Amino acid sequence: MTQQSERQARWLVVASSHSDVSPPLRELALLPVPPSREHRSRENPRIPINHIAADRPNAVNASDVSLTKSQVGQVVSGSNFREDVNSNGSINAADLALVKANAGTSLP
């Protein structure tokens, strides 16, 4: 047998993927949706936010204002993420304004 006749003798049998004879979805009968009982979802868990002041976690003071002010314009990292008060990924004037607005207050 020659090399050319060996190539011609090989057959590959596969299932056809182009002869789907099932009916289109638009032609299938609609099934009724059973009514479901309405319910209230669970309340979101309350997570305490203690990252404003590192020295006293529940009080915002002048050191927090100066610390945030010193980090304005810096890239948020593992060492200064506490100053990104609004958690938008950057330490900017909005964070400083939030800290100043909350100076003298504490978390419950």
C-alpha cells in the first residue's frame, strides 16, 4: 500500500451537531409559574466601623484630622487605609472633610 492510499483509507466518524430537530422554544407550550409566598428579606448585619482613630477607636480628634491631612494625595496602602474614610480608593479632600465634620464625636 502506498502512502497516498493509506491517507485515503482513514475515516473519522463524529456525531452531527447541525441536525437538531427539536422544536424552537417559541413553539413550546408555556407552563404556569406557581405563586410564591412573599416574605421580607433579612436585615443586613451591622458592622462596626472603628478605623477613624487608631489611638482611640471610638473618638475622632485633632490627631485624626492631622493624620488624614498628612495623607491627602497619597495612594491607599495597608498602612494608611484608615485615612480613606469614605472607602473610595483615594485619600482626598472628601476624606479630610468627613474627619473634620466628625471631630469630637464617637461611635456607639
